[in-house]
Amino acid sequence: MSLYLSVAIIVLIFVVIFQIAKASEYVSILKGEEASRQQNNKINGFLMVAFLVLGFVGIYVCNKAYYGKTQMAQGAASIQGQKVDEMLFVTLIITGIVFVITQVLLFWFAYKYQEDKNRKVFFFAHSTKLELIWTAIPAIALTVLVVFGLRNWFFFTGEPPKNAMVVEVTGKQFGWIFRYSGKDAIFGKKYYKNIDPATNSVGIIWDDKYAQDDILTEQTMYVVKGTPVKLIIGSRDVIHDVGLTHFRLKMDAVPGIPTTMWFTPIYTTKEMREKTGNPNFAYEISCDQMCGNGHYSMKGVIEVVDQEEYDLWMAKQKPQYFTAFPEKDPSAVPVAKADSTTKATTAKM
């Protein structure tokens, strides 16, 4: 209902402005061009001030109504994300102050300095002092913001602490593959010609002994609260983009060119469900690069758990090597042995 009311008010405002414009045309015919121009200047000056006031009221109302529904109200879910939010707030404060000052001056001057035959126009062609001020101040402010941004960028993409866990993230049309290095903490080699969608989705070279305990999962990545996580990012087809909205990070996934970034989660998934009041909350990993007709569906889930839950989950995972070669799985019961056991049991009965 409020949406329809807002639309109706906007339409009404445009109708009023149109009618005023039409009326001013008729007045110009009756009063003459000069008198009409002066009257139009007064009307335009008043409308400028009205537009300024209504604009700021609209900004306040929209912020009041919708800010709580944005992720900014939730806060960042990583240490790195908090730094991003700090940069954003500083940028909004600086640009917001400039915006308010310039807009107030712009619209107020249009009203205050409307045409007046008793006022003499002052004109100057050049002011070195003024040009230095309006060039130097923005340049200094933007330089400071860029320096802070670069510092954080090098921090996010640099080397993580030594205790960081490492997860390899591979984008594909249209999903995500996550690889963990297993007990040896070393990723096995891979080669794109070895890719088999059924048993070897990232092209692992099975002859490499370091590859034989690597664990693959799809669509869901498990990480530990408070532990730095380094992502080694790639793609097996087209350019994708790892978007971690809740953690305030993103990075391109490029075929053949690994990229990296790292972050430290500060809330588990359960804690965020309590914090947001949403029992269905889930950290999302999305593709932020248009990658084909199924781009919209390329979403995964990041489960942030404590160390105990992670260890329990990892203990249940089976190395991908045993999926590719089930006969080499020591936990599997050989078929021949199972058959002989069944026959012996049947004979005794």
C-alpha cells in the first residue's frame, strides 16, 4: 500500500509541475516576455528549495525504512570485512559532507540569486586561489582514501598467518568445487585434461602421492570460526568471480591463473542465525561475474563452525582418490569376500 501511495505522490508532483509550466506559458503571453521571465525565475527558485527539502526528506525516509534490511545493518562477518566497512563508512562520511554542502549551496543559490533588476552582476574570469582550493582538497582526500584501500587490498591478498587453513575454490558452470589438502596438508598436482565430471572434477593427477588424500566437496565449504582461511581460486571453464558478501570480499576466478585472498570468520553460522533472527540464514558464496545463462543459479554455502564440529565433519569425509578407485578403499568390503561370507552363512543355516 505504501508503495502505491509513494508512486501516486510522485505522479502528482509531476502533474503539478507540468501544470505550473503550462500556466507560465499563458502568463508569458499575457504579460510579455520580460515579466514572464522574472516570474518564471521566482517559481524556479522556489521549486529548487522545495526539491532540496523533499530530496533530503526522501533520503531520510528511505534510510529509515530500508537500512535495517541491508547487510550493513548485520555487520561484517570477518575481520577483513570489518576493515572494508570502516573504509565504506569513512568514504560515506567524507563524500556525504561534501554532498550536503554542495547541494545546499547549489539549490539555495538558485533561489537567493534569482534575476533581480536592482542587483548588479559580479563577474570574474579567473581565480587561482579558488581553483587551487577546489582541486587540492579533493585530491588530498581521494589520495588518502586510495592509500587506505590499497593497504587493505595488499593485506587481504597477501600471505595469511601460519595457522591458516587452505581451501582451493574452483568455479564451473554453474557451481563451486572445494578441495581440502587432507592429512598431509599438501595439495596434489592437477592437470585440466584429467578432468572427469564424475570422479575427478578438478583434474587431479592420481599418481602424485600428495593427491591421494585430497578431499573434494561441491557447493558447501566448511571453515572454522576464528581461524584464517586462505582461498586459492581458479576456474575450469570461463571467468567467474568468488563473491563473499557477508565477509565483504570478492576475487576473480580465472582459468589457468590462480588468485588468492584470505579472511578470518568471526561468527559461526549458528551465531549469525541468532544475531539476524533468521533461522534459515546461510553464508553465501556467489558468482559476481556474468558467466552464462545459468549465472543466476551459481550459489554455494559456507558453513562456519567451531573446531570440534569441523574435525567431526572432516573425519566423515572420504578422499576423492577412493571415489575414483573404490577398489583401493581400505574401508570398503571386497565384493568377493562379502560373497563368500554370505555363502558360508547360508550353508551353516
